[in-house]
Amino acid sequence: MSGTSLDGIDAVVAEVDPDGQVRLLHTHYLPYPSPLRDQLLALHVPQPDEIHLAAVAANELARLYAEACKELLYGIAPETVRAIGCHGQTLRHRPADGYTLQVGNAALLAELTGITVVNDFRSRDIAAGGQGAPLVPAFHAQILRNPGIHRIIANIGGIANITDLPAIGEVRGWDTGPGNMLLDAWIGRHNGAHYDRDGAWASSGTVQNTLLTALTRHPYLTQRPPKSAGREQFNLVWLDATLDQFDRTLSPADVQATLLEFTAISLCDAVNRECTGTRELYVCGGGAHNPILMQRISALLPNIEVATTSTLGIDPDWVEALAFAWLARQTLHHATGNLPSVTGARGERILGAIYPA
């Protein structure tokens, strides 16, 4: 898995039982080289020769995915691996225009590893009228649902999304707004860091309520689910336009503090508005390691127990990678992988494209 945070590759070896239960065997993290990260970030907006640049980046990604697999499978014979589930790197997510684009050259990855590759998980759902995202709620429902407790799984990566798992009834899920995306971009601009470790820089600033109010007026936040978001909605261009209302008089640390509060509020408002009766909320993704963000979510949801997915026995760093291993297994078994109640698709669909070894 390589997500919107553009930090690197999360790779897992997973064993899936016949009943669909998943066991995590090995993990490996491979960070992106800075030049590739910068190139991928640049490709999120139109630029000259972008088709060529995207294809070259896709080849480099395939080589990195293969390297991650080699490290991950140390001591494991490749022929014992049924398939690699590879999400690829999202460059565009435009379900309203009928497409989404994740690059990674799955054909090259199959050639380099000698292992069957399953990729392009989102396109079929979009072809069926869905958002193509989020897809992880189907996995959350399979692995983490409790028949006696209404709980939510909140994945806070670049974008934040929630899976609503009532004890009885329909599973829902959607992107609530920015996760770490704006926080990472802002600290990158001012401090040259890829992320705000432990929320330390945000905690040094003061939330600016006028700015917070302006941020929460983003029209995406009032849309009803199903819905999904990405860099198209939440980016530095939009943030700069919002900050222009304040004559740039705010300190960078205060802006960081306000962005953290914005992430927490947009997520918690969605929970309060749409998920009545929730008793537990479990966080996974990079946001689970930000104690300031976790504290704010807990404070904004005083009647809900807030913890990370470690409490449920799954390290929060690996939940999404596990989800795409499970989705690849669904594809190979000709089993559906989407939830129409989440994505808005016309029905359940078998997801993914298969590149045989």
C-alpha cells in the first residue's frame, strides 16, 4: 500500500483463511526517495509531458514495490505466494468524471517478482457508478465488526475516512476530510519535515478560531455520503487562498495547530452527525501516532471510547496494507470487494485486474 501521504510503501505478508479471516505474518516499510516523492506530488496537477513523466514514475514505483517484496519475503519462497495485491499510487481521483488513476506498472512488478499481481481495485466500482473509495470498509466489516457493539474504524492517512460498523444494520463509510495531508504539506513548506512528529509543532501553536471557521466552510464537509476526497479538494492552493483572507498575519505554528483541529473536527462532526449510537472508535493509519490528534478526537467525542486498532489486535500501521491483501484474495476467488452502501455503486462488483506471473 502507498497512500496519499506519499511517505512510502507499507508491505505485508498475510495469510487468509478459507472463511476470510486474515493473519499478519511479516511487515516491511520502504520510504520513498525524496526525488520520487517530489515527482509524484508534482504529478497531482497538470504539467507539460505529464503522460511520459507518469509512465516513468510508474516504472520506478514498480521497481520499489519489487524491492519491498524482496525484503518482505526474505526466507519465504516466492512460489508460495499466491499474489501481490498492489494498490499503486493515486495521481488523480475524479469519480465525478468517471475515472481514478493509480500508477505502478503491475505488469513490470509481475515480471520483476515472478508473482501474480492484482491491481486497479477502484476502477470497476467507479464504472458501476460508485466513488471507488473508500474500499477498506469491506475489510473492516469482515475482520473488525462486533455483533454486540456499534463501533467505528477511523483510518487517518493523508485523507481521513471512517467505517461505520453498527451491531446490526448496514455498513457505511466515507472520507471525512483531510487527515495528515495539510499538516504534512504545511510543515514541509516551513520546516522541511515530511510530518509533524507527535504533533509537537502543532502543540506549540494556538488554534485560531476565525481561520478554523473559514476552513470548516469547505463545501465537501456538508455533502452527504457516499463521498470521497483527495488532493483535489484539500491542498496548499486551497489553504493559501483561505489564508489570504487573514493577510498572512498568522504564525506558521498557529496555522499548524488550527489544521490539526480542523482534521479532528471534520472527522468528529461526521461521527456525531451520521453515526448515532457509536460506543467505540478505533484509529489506524499515521494519525494513530499523533498523540495531540488522538487527544483532540477523544475530547470531541466524550461519550465514545477512543483507541487505536492495536486494542483489537492489529497494528494501526498495517491495517490498510492488510485490506488490499484481502481485496486481492477476493479478486482471485471471484468474490466481490466493494460495498455499495459505502461507495454508491449500483451493486457489488469483483474488483481488480490480474497480471499472472
